[in-house]
Amino acid sequence: MNILVIDGQGGKMGRRIVEELCARHGGNIQITAVGTNSRATESMMKGGAVRAATGENPVIVAAKQADIIIGPIGIVIADALYGEITPKMALAVAQSRAHRVLLPVNRCGNRIAGVRECTANELVENAMEMTDEIIKGTSRE
């Protein structure tokens, strides 16, 4: 199972996701971390990602190969994350055959109706539960 984690800004959420994936699934999955900037990539590598890259083209390439893509909802919105998500990145994630686990982060001018406010830890925990269901084949999609 190839899991792509995408994050931007300082990469804190991506790092937590990578740490949780490593703790829950260890060597049973391949994690590719792609940061929209080098700081985010570095943070996810500190979280345990072995395969990592930075920028637009790595998102495009990795999205084609992923079984699951995890990141803030802004990764499917052009110019989100304060402009770090290019239109090509958003399109690549949106058109990927992968399951997408998108964290509803109400920042950067994007608000998600019907979603209660959660802490970053609660969002990551919920994303991990969804990811576990996909990996186990019990997703209610």
C-alpha cells in the first residue's frame, strides 16, 4: 500500500500523520511525503518518512502512484495554503485514482460547512481511522 502525505506551511500536520502511520503500520506500507516547501518536507522526514520530495512535480508524479493520499483539504484547491498549492498540484490530487483522506482545515480562506471545529490532534486521529478502514478494506465509501 503506497500512501502519499502532502502538507505545506511548516509541515506539522503532515509530520503527525507520518508519525501515526509509522506507529500503526510500520513496514506494511510505503509512505511518500511531499511538502509544498522544503520546511514541510523536512518536518515530515523527521516524523519518519523515508521517501520524500518537495514541490509541484513530485506531487504530480506521486499522486499517480498512490493508493491513498492524505492531507489538508486545501491540496485539492488551487492557490490554497496561502498559494502553495498550484493549479497543477490540485488537479493531480483530484484526478488521482487514489482514495483521498482530506482533513477539513478551516484556514486560508476555505471554510467547510457542516464540519465541527476540531483540534489538529482530533483531525489526525480521525484521518488515521479512515485510513485504517481503507487499508483493511472496510471503508464505507
